[in-house]
Amino acid sequence: MSLVTYAADGRVGLVTLNRPDKLNAISPELKTTLVERFHEADRDPITSVVVLRAEGRSFCAGYDISPNPARAARRGNALAWHASLTDDATLELTPWNMKKPVIASVQGHCLGGGCELAMVCDLTIAADDALFGEPEIRFSSVGPVMVMPWVIGLKRARELLYLGDPIDAPTALAYGMVNRVVPRAELTTATLKIARRMALMSPEALAATKLAVNRGAECAGFLNAMHAGVDVLAALYAARTEVGVKFDEIREKEGLGAALRWRAAQFKE
């Protein structure tokens, strides 16, 4: 079973995350496959618009932070973490660098790297049960692509990034993080309706419009800001912080679920 699939529906390409049992958390294998499917979708001569969607009850719970040998090998090594985070940023910026516009179709959890991925897409359509946020700071980490300030502004981004609190779909709409909110049962239909309407435009005009918008943001420093974020954060990932060390100890001894419950309990007080 492929962790990410690609299919064409008329002039709309469908890239689908397919790890529903893990809330489509981004494992190394899913990351590699997703980049490949994105490139396949962008090369497809039949389509002019791409939809990023997910199987199951959640869009993406973020990066899979379960204990693994590769993660353990990076401990205390800022250079190794820089290489890993650069790889993560390459994935998340792939929709930005594609010629075709990409529409994220989001339900359930859209957290961490999943939230960043949805924000980088050209448009985001959210189900009314969607929950957005970047909780990484609670575990002494930060998302590798600091795109949120560019989407919702400095003040709101700082609040969400500093506290790690999630927001619901109506709040995300009010903040400008998503374009539309629809009932969960209508998410697929609503997303495809917008995608097919966009696909009525000439692919050349769509690609040129996307490129012009992106180049303007890049002139303002967008890509430099994304790369600077990785440069800064590599040291944090390698550092031994009090919270990070305790979280890792519980994760390795009792499992990820126990570590998450330990940290969550502190925010209920």
C-alpha cells in the first residue's frame, strides 16, 4: 500500500496522503513519497490544478516523532539536524515551487508540519471539524518552515507559535489561514468544485499568475526567511533543554503517547 497516491480526475490531479492509522503523520517514507507524487502531479500534461487531500479522519498530525534510530543518531548534532530540517523544508516548500496551483483539502487534525504544508499550498479548504496549530514548542521544538507569520501576520503567529495552542476552522478562516470552511460531509465536493472551476482557466495563465505572486513574496524575502528558520532551529533541535530531555526520556521508556500525556497534563493546570 502506497503512503501517498496520485490520480487524475479530469483536469484536476489528486495527491492523497494514505496513512490514516497514524493520522497521516509524516514518516521518512511518507515524506519521500509525497515529494515524488507532487512532482508527478506537476508533470502530468492532462491536469492544471492539484489537490492535496488525506484519507481518514485527519489531514496530517505533523511529523512522526516516534523513537527511531535516525532521530537518536542526530542527538546533540546541530549539523545532522540542519540536514534533516532542510529535507523537511524541501518537502513543505514543494507546493510553493510547483508550476500548478495546489489546493489543500483539510479535515480533522492539521498540526505541525501538516499545518505548515497546508499554509504553503495556494488555497486551503477546511472542513468544519478541522483543527490547526503548531504544538511543537511544547516539546522544545519548532516547525521547520516558519510560514505562519507570512500568512496570518506577526502578532497572531507569535501567539500561536509561542503557546502552541490549536485553533478551530472558523478561527483559521478569520485569521486568513484558510480560504473557506465547509461541512465535513461536503469537503470533497466543495474542494473539487473550486479545483474544477480553476481548471477552466488556461494552464498557462494559472502558472503565470502563481509565479508572479510567488516572485513578489520572494522579493520581500519569503524564501530567505524559510531558509533562515532552518538555520536558526537546527541548534535548538540539537540543544539539551530541560523540557526536551524529559520528553525524550518518557518517549523512549514509555512510548510517545505517555510523553504527550505528560506534557498535556501541565497545560490543564
